[in-house]
Amino acid sequence: MKEYSQEARTVAAIVLSMLVIVVWGYFFRPKLPSQSPEQPGAQKPAASSPAPPQGAAPPTSAAGGTASFAASAASSAPVTAAPAPRAASGVESLVVENKFYHVELSNQGASARSWKLVQYKDDLGKSLDLIHPAVSEQSGRWPLMLVLDDPQLENKINGALYDMTPASGHLQAPADVSFAWSDGRVSVNKRLKFGADYVISVETSVTVDGKTIPHFVAWRGGFGDVTAFAAADQVKVVYSRGGSLTDIAAKKAGDSKEQEKPAVVTGSSDFAGIMDHYFAAVFLPDGQPGISLEHWHYDREITADGKKDTEAVAEIAAGAPGTDPLRMRLFVGPKAVAVLEHNQPPLTSLISFGTFGIIARPLFDFLLWINRYVGNYGWAIVLMTIAINMVLFPLKWRSFHQQLKMQKVMPEIKQIQDRYKKYSMRDPRKQDMNKEVMAVYSREGVNPLGGCLPMVFQMPILFALYRMLDVAIELRQAPWLFWLHDLSARDPYYVLPIILCLTTYFMQKLTPMTTADPSQQRMMTLMPLFMGVIFFKLASGLNLYFLTSNLVATGQQWFLYRIIPNAKPDAGKKKGAAEKKSK
């Protein structure tokens, strides 16, 4: 059985580690639907869940009734006199906007019909709308609708035409919008207070015959950037307790046995909501110590690659049962560190820098610092990579010397291995071979793992960079130059991956061979091809990092060959051939 060198094993381990990254971040994602984002009215409502006509109640979902509400409500709710009937005569809309958002409200169900982030675009170049109109119109479910124990009562108040103040027009935030409706028996009031940032305040109350009814405020009808790659798979339900974030994939939201049946998150959470890769809608407490959460999902039919398929639509409802009126705050915006850390409580845990977050976060801050001066994240990645390689250069210097020593003793090690190659790995005499090899290493002052030292330090940095560049919203649709318009996406023409494969192959040719085994040498030579499979699936920003690192490493290698006598990539081969010829 052939015995591979420690360097070959290390290279194999590195390749396998990078394959794990790619498999985890790419192969487990579903295909992106081939059709463009659906527009309102583009798809006819399904027969099982028709869109409600004006003034009519929307269809009931299985999530409408939640037993937890009654259990958590106060045993004796306050009783007040029922107001006179109050409702609007027709459907009305109102727009509230500031420099961050453009929100369209409707008096039908006192709900939000569009929530655009004006500073962000979708992949079609339009203002990003975090509400999916086609999904909501098909289901009759919209954000800011209410969820109650009684499905019929829920349908009634969510389909009612509310008296909205102001009744129509455009408002510039900060602004207040109020909704009121009553049929003389049931009374609902809802007040939205829009601030100067991404957070709004929500205050709601529901009474029946003057008795307070517990309820939750919901985000329904889907969430996120529908044009993003694998958009449905990126949506998650999230909640935080004691600084620990729990996330649940959309298709796993709700009861595991029955679709659309809510799952109750018992206890109180610091915040709870729904998010995709770069954006979030999160309910936060407003005066109370925490909030409660329920979540569920339903499957929606789509067409992907010309074939019918289904995607999971996650929905949530949040509240604080037992309080009247119900007060919460709602954050709807980007998962940007500078934005999230200014909330109370901070929402920075929505951004996961992974296992090596202790490295990824400083690298992220360093990248932002560089970008403040160069104004281009592509060049910021280039400069950051140069700086990282210069810091690691002393390790490369030491590694290079160890590689030269290994190259020097390589012919002698090969002779020892040839003498023992007829013995199996289980033969005790193999231990004698290992003793002889270690004796040669000790005599020449060679550390077998010395050449791998830079890799040991670079791998955590590599993992941290991979995660950081993947979650940083600053790189979303950030251009570099020419054909690269989005550093968070793949190179559309695969220019960077091709150049990266070539430079990796060239780098391998420059690196001193520390093994005389022809098969292992071939494996080392073909390694750039194995790595190329990975490069073609990575985001442009990460490929740019690898390419810059290769170019800097090539310059460093050339420098080392110039200043160290007799340091050539094929020195070991020539010396071994000369000794063999002399014998």
C-alpha cells in the first residue's frame, strides 16, 4: 500500500475542506424559478384560496386560530362600552415614505400592500419590494393583518374597510396613520407611527361587546427579494433569547405534521421575525420585557425551468398576550451592521459570521475602513488581500526555507522508502522506515510540517473571509470594474475563475516539490484543476480575493528565489537525478 507524504495529506485535507464550504453554500440550495417576479394580477388566484373582493373578508388560513392566545390572555379582560358602527365606503390607499422606505397602506384590512426599500434594487433594477404582491393577492394575506383565536372573526376584521386617517395621499415620515372600524359589536383600532429610520411603532386593540380580545400582528404573504438566487430557500423565521439566535427554514416553519398549523414559540423572546439573506422584518418589544411568536408555512405552486414545482411561503405572528392595547415596534430593513447595531435591542445577531466570527468581524471592519478611502469594494478587497499576505509573509519565509530543506533530503527519503516499499503498512518493519526518515529529518533540521505552517494560519482566515464576503450586504450589487457588477454573485463570464486556475497552476510550478513520488507530484500539479471546480461556483468577491492572493504570492515567491542562492523549483529533481547518475 502506497504511503503518501504529510504534505500530500495536508493538500488533500485543504481541498476537502473547501469542497465542504461549496457543498454547504451551493449544492443544498434549490433551483431558482426561471420566470421573472410575478406582478400583481399576473397569476389568477387559486380556486382553493380566492382573492377577496373589495370589502369582503379574505379566506381563512389554518393559522388563523391559535389556542395559545386564549391561554395567555388575562382571565378577566377589561370591559368598555361598544362604539357606534364605523367603516369606510370604499377602498383607499396611502403612501408613507422617507429616505429609507416607501410604504403603501390600504384601508382594506388596515394592511401594508408594498414595502419598498428605496436605497436597494432587485436583480431587475427596480426598487426592492419586500412584500410579494402576487403571493399576497393569491392568498388574501398581507403584512400587518391580525391573527385571532376565532377564524371567522379574524376574516371579518381583516376584510373590513377601515376608516383611515389621513384618508389618502403621500406622507413624509415622521408621521402617524390610524385605522378604526366597528360594526357596533366588534371594534378594532390600529395605529402606525412611522419614524425617521427603518423602525415603526404598531399599536392595536380588538374588542367584542366591549371585552378585550387577545390577538397578534402578522407578517403574511411571503418576504424578501424574490429575484435573488434561491430566494425561497433563503427565507427563515428567527427569534432571539438571551443573545442566542434561532432560525428556522421556511419549509420547516409551523407544525411538522400539518401544513399551515402554527408552531408556538413558548416563552418570551427578545425579538422575533422573518428574514432572507440580506433583509429582515423583525418585531421588537415596546415597553414589555419581550414578545411571543407563532410561525407557519404553506406551499405555493410555481413554475421552475418550465416545470411545475412548489415553494414554501413562511408567515409569522407576534404579540404580547394579556396587554391592552398591544404595542410593538417593527424593523423592516437591510441586515447591515451599521443599521442593526443601533437598534434596541441590537439586531446584529441576524448577521452570522460563522464559526470564525472572531476573525470575520475584524476583517469586515477592515474592509469597510479601506472602502471609505477607495470608494470601491472590489479594490478594497484587493488592498485587504495584499495587507493580509504581507502580514503572513514571515510565515511564508519560514515555510519556504523548510520546503528547500525538504527538497534537499527528498532523494535520500525516497531511497529509504524504496527499500521498505515491499512491506505492507501493517508490517512492523514499516516502523523502522519511519525511524530512519525521522533520523534524516532530525539530522538536517527539517520540520515535516514546517512547509504547511502558512496554510494552518490561512485556513481560518479563508473560512472567515468566505463567510464575511457571503453575508456582507455591502457587497450586494457592488461593482468592481468592466463586466463585474455584483461582487456577491458569480462572474457572469467566468473570467476570474479561469485566470485563477491558471495562476494557481503557475504558483504550483513555482513551489518547491517536497516529494519524489511521481504520482504525488502529478496530484500536486493537477490540484489547480480540482480547485477550479470550486472557483467556478464562488462569488466574484471571493474569487477576487484568491486571484489577488495568487498574484501577491507569485511576487513573494519570485523575491525569495532571487535572494536565496540555489533556490529553484526543480533543484531537488536535478540533485536526485545527479546522485542517481553518479551511482
